[in-house]
Amino acid sequence: MKSLFFSAAMAFILVSCTSKSPDTAKPSPQTDAKSGPGAIIADVKSTVSSAAVATQTLEIGCAKCTYSLPGVAGCAAAVKVGGKAYAVSVPGFDSHKEGLCKGAKQAKVTGELQGDKFVASAIEILK
């Protein structure tokens, strides 16, 4: 008797948890990628997602002198992805020596966005 009651209770819980009426389901703001605020979010996410571990040509400059990124104390590299500048974390790269304080340049950059930083494994300034 207890197992029958338990089975019936579990079946009720499963059915009530998995079914939603169309009236209570909230539409995702990203469902319509052609217009509205969801389109903007989808565009930004697709641009940012496309920056995953790959070699790509990006604008690079000094995070402080060129892009005025908040929280940057000294001259450090930053890249622009999707119109937004991100501080770059890369070992052995001297942004001041590369002349990034004088202005933005183009570079082949291998890396990915991780939060608010772009973690790069290689940067090659294009001439």
C-alpha cells in the first residue's frame, strides 16, 4: 500500500513539474533574433561567442592610454571584440614596447574571452 501511494505521489510530482501551460511560460527575450531587445542581446552574445579560442585579427591598444579602461593602473594591452575593449592577459607581452600607448594597431591574436578579460596565448602585431 505504501509503495502504491509513493508511486502515485512521484508520478503526480513528475507530471506537474514537467508540464507548463502556455499562459505561465515566460517568453525568452532572445526568441526573436530579428527585432527588439532580444536581437541586440543575441548579436552581442554571438559576437562574444565567436571570440572563443581562435586566431583572429583584432584591434589592440593600451588599456589605459588608448581605451581608458577603468581599474587599469599602468600600460597593459587591451583588444576590441564586438566593439568593446577587454584587458588582455598574456605572458611575456610588453604593450609599451610594442607602441600601443601611441594608438591602436591591428594584431593576430589567439585566445578567448573569460569574463571581462581576454586571455591570449599569442599576439602578433601586424605591420
